Amino acid sequence: MRSRQPTDHFRRAWLWFAAGLALVAASWQPVAMAETRLEGIIRQDQVWEEEKSPYRLTGTVTIGKGVTVSLPPTIVVRFDKGSCLEVKGSFSADEALFDGLEEMHNREMLLFLPGSRGRLTSCVIQNLELQLRTDQATITRNAISNPNGSGITVGKNSRPTITGNDFHANSYYAVYREGKDVLRVPNNYWGAADGPSGAGPGNGDAVNPPVDFRPFQKEDISEHLVLSDRHLDHTTLGPGSRFSLTYVIDNLNSYDHAVILGASIFSDPDHHIHSSTHDLKVTVKPGRHRFTRSFTIPARAPEGRYDVLWGVMKTDLTAYYVLKKDPGILHIRPEPAARSAPAGAPGWVPLKSSPY
């Protein structure tokens, strides 16, 4: 997603992040966040919620005719193997992540059927195919990457708007136009400064002959850095103990991003706890990467449930790519007192003293 200034909703957390952030390498022992599973037909209007994200699709999920589904920023939509989000009504998303499977030879899909309406703006669409079989779809300022096939397939009788997008690593075509009628898709970046390959003159992702790709951009149009997944290695700990947070980050730009990965825990919105002794800056190269940091709970941290706030920030802390909150996921409680075995108890053997 593009970087943003901190909103009022996160302003206090932002100030705490600026005071101290932490990152170290640790073991990979994930405890995944909860998911909202979807299957079958959606028959009523819906606005998907960040608190219920990520949404995971199984099989074919259909947005019924006359039904409107909207996604506000930061929603994550994951696709099980071979699954499809089929739109017969209306579907719109801003700054969402649509994430298929990385494995080869499978085909996840976001499909807009004839008569449907759609708008995707500043989203990341990866490891799945976007099919547009409607005139009433607008696809702008997105990152589109499908190593398992085409990024976008457009039906032969359809004329959607496709402009201002960044195409990277689409293994078949970036845009494939069915039929012979010309489809204009101006002002996109095709992954190379000299334009698309295939019917184009360059070394970027391919287009087929009916695609009119001119004019095209010669460099990335938008910033596309997303926190696609996150894990804790423990969710119940005592004061003074340590846990690890793992960030799964996708960089869909053609250049590196230098970022700070931040975290804080809090039960009171005005009092955030940091573990600032492990501050570290990382460089995220293009592709998918995992980074793990540790977090030390203060010895006198009060017992209770704590929210965990994750942050991916610019190194000068002037803007952030991601701020995510997992409410009440961490439980801090005192460790039970260790029991000492009484002398002479069954199985107890006193150690012999050493003369040295």
C-alpha cells in the first residue's frame, strides 16, 4: 500500500512508535491471527470490517445480482486453492490485499461477470487472475502480479477502464484481450522502462495484439509495500518474559524499501509499552520476505489482556505503510510459583557435594 500520514485514530500510537521501535531475529513458531471464512452466495449488502480481516474464501463465493459489497482500506482477502470470488452485483475495494496461493499450477480468480460493477483502487492483487467481463469496472493504481498466469483477462465484448497500474512478474500476460477488438489501457507501468513485451516493444510483462498500451509509464507509479501476514509465537506470558512477532511483507515495487518494523502492546490507549533495546532498520527487497523481532515484557507489567499494534514505517518516521491492531490477543499473567520437592520425597535424590 502507499505510505500515509498517521490518522487521528492512530496518532497516540504513532507518537509512541516514534519514541522507540524494536526488531531482532528469532525463531519461526507462528500463532496465526483469526480468520473470517466465506463460502457460498452473499445475498445481502455488506461492508467488510478490518476487525474480521483476513477473510478467507473457499470454493466459489458469489456476490449475488443486485448486492453491493465494499472493502475499506487494509482488508486482506485470501483465496484457498482454486477458489473464486464471482461478482454478479457490485464490488469495490480501496487499499485491499487480494492474495492467492504461491504454489504453481493452481488458479485462483476474482471474476466480474457481464452486467456487474467493480472498482479496485490502490490494491495489491497477487497470485491470482483478475477477469473482467463487464464494461463497468475501473482498475486504477493497483499492483498486479500473477506468477501462475495472466494478471488481467478481459472479455471480448468488454471495455473496462485499466489505467495507472503497476504490473510485475505476470508469467503469461499482464493484460490479455480476448477477441480482436482493440482495448485501450493507457498509462500503466509494465515492469520495464521500455514497455511491455509480447505485442509491445519492451522487456516488461506481455500484452497480446489487441491491447493498445500506449502511452506507458517508464517507472513504478505507486508504492506497494504490504504486511500480508503476521504471527506471534506466544499469546500467554508472564511479566519479564519475551515473545516474538513475525512480519510477512510483500514488496511489489521494482526497488528496495528501507523500513522500521515497530510494535507496542497496550491495555490503556494512553499507555503503550515498548521493548526499545532491539531497535533495528531493515531493507525489504522486491518479493515476499519474513522478518522476526522479539519483544520483552517489563517485569512489572500489570496482569491483563493487551492489544498488539504492528507498524511498518518509513525510516524517518514521517509516514507509515501499515498500522495493524490485534485487540486483546496477548494475555499477561503472573507465572505460577515453582514447587520445591520436599526432602526424602519419592524419586528425589540429593546431589553429592563436590570436593572441588
